Amino acid sequence: MKDMHGQRFGLGSVLAAFALAACSSGATTPSAGSFTSSPLALYSHGVAVRPDHQRSWLHVKRDVSKLLYVSDDSTDDVQVYDYPAGTLVGTLTGFATPGGLCVDPARHILFVTNTDASNIYVFKFGATSPFEIIPDTGEYPVSCSIDPANGHLAVANYETTGGTAGSISIYPPPFTTSTVYADPSMKHFYFVGYRPNGRLYADGINTGNTFQLDRFYALVFATMALTPGITTPGNVQWSGTTLVVGDQTGNLFYRYTIAGLTGTAPPASTFTAACDVLQFFINGAGAKIVGPDNCGAPPNAYTYAFPAGGAAIAPFVTTALVDPVGSAILSP
């Protein structure tokens, strides 16, 4: 399959398609028609897969306040860092192309979309083994979000394992069963993000091979109208009073004020000098944003000021990263 960049990815991995068709000089500029249907090609920029067959390990001090988790679809690992120190404190292994991450801060748990295995791993803070593995049978899950209103888990499926259009899987707690919802106008779903009131927003590539942002509410999909518009799907996350949506083309993010099915935003903020930022994560205080850059030199999960963006600020996380995709910060 291809990645979100549209490049053919080794071992048929879906996540490479998440990323853009090219990555050079700190910016990526694919055409709207360059998107192809291939799931795990979502992220990789031609980096060889180097699966880690070692056991998971984690050494967390008792006084640690936060952990930064970063998925890497070339090593099939999730790297764990003390945050904001940026020191590597562990590696979670045994995945089959880990993709986007999300957290339930109320329950202190981490969700990892395990794309090629069609499931989602669930970890408690500081754990090295999942306490639950959620099946997403027949789908290629690439990102997720937790509804703060009722604890439901939403999973974006890039496409089915049979190559048909993507969908959204919704799991009510305890996540043993799901209902799958499809928008006939959407070909590939990329990222999902809940608003505190339970409305879900999901972006992707539609059947016309252009960007589309959906609102999913009361079991109905509706297409959002955004000003300014977006070229290439980036992460979707609610922060404060705005919906933050990334644009991989140009490594931008916009803060949209939402009124019904319209969103308006001031000029974009930029991940300056980045190559291709995928699933960013805004910290709980809304003052920093982590942007995994899978074709950076070196590959990294740098931190930037939020909402200003601009040049990266400390910590400059690079240790053990080959092809970083998703990020999430979790507190004990």
C-alpha cells in the first residue's frame, strides 16, 4: 500500500500514504491529484522498515509529571520520553506499523492505532504491555480520538483491508464492540478529533481526490466549509475554543472558529523548517504543540510554541526516531 505521502512503502504498509508525495527543502507540495489509495503508505518517505524484535522497556522516575509517546512506523515501535525534559525513558515494541495516537486524560490511558494488524493497543500510563487490544477487523486504522463527553473512542480507517473506501469506527466503553460509519463522498479518512460537546471532526481525501473535512454528529456526516482552505489532510484536534487542523502542504496549522458547518481562521501558523509534520499533539495547557516530522533532518518530534508556531523550541527530541508518525502527551 502507499503512505499518506503517496509513496510505495515496504511490506505493503498503509501508513506511508499519510504523508506527502515528496519531501525536500523543509516543505512538501504535492498536487491534489497525487493521492492514491493505499493505506500504510501513509507516512513513510521510502525509509526501510526495521522492525524492533526486542522487549518493551520503560524506566520512569516516580516524580515524572508527563510522558511523550511517539510512534515510528519504520521500527514498529513507540518511543517514550520524559516530558518536557525530552529524555528517552522507554520503548514499546511489537507493533505492526503503529500510526496515530490519542489519550484519555481522565483515565490516564494511551491508545495506539496498530495499522497493519487492524487493531488498537491500549496502555496505562507507564506500562510496557497493553491491558487491552481492540479489534478493528477488516480496517486499516490510522488515527483516533476520545470523546470527553462520554468516553467513546473514534478511529479513522484509511481504507478497508480489501481496498475499499475508508470509514470511522466508534467504540463505546469498554470498547468491545464498534459501529462503522462511512461517508459516500469520502475515499480515505486521515485524522479525527472530538469537540467537548461530542461532535466529531474528521478529515481526509474525498472521491474527487481533494481535501475534505467532515462533521459527524447524531450519526450523520456533513461537509464543513473552511476559510482559508486546506490542501493536504493534517491532524485534527480541538483546543480551547477552536478546531485546529493541519495542512501537510507547507507544514501549517489553522485555528478555526466553528459556527455550524463553517470554519473561519486567521492566517496559518507554521512548523518552521519542518519537512512533513503528521499527527501533532497540543498539550493540555494549550501552550505547546509537538510536531513529529518523519522526513526531517534528522527525523524528530520537536516542540513548537502554540498557537504561534514558528521555530522549534526545547526539547529537541530526536533519539531513536527513524520515521515518526504520531505523538501524544500523557500524565499519571
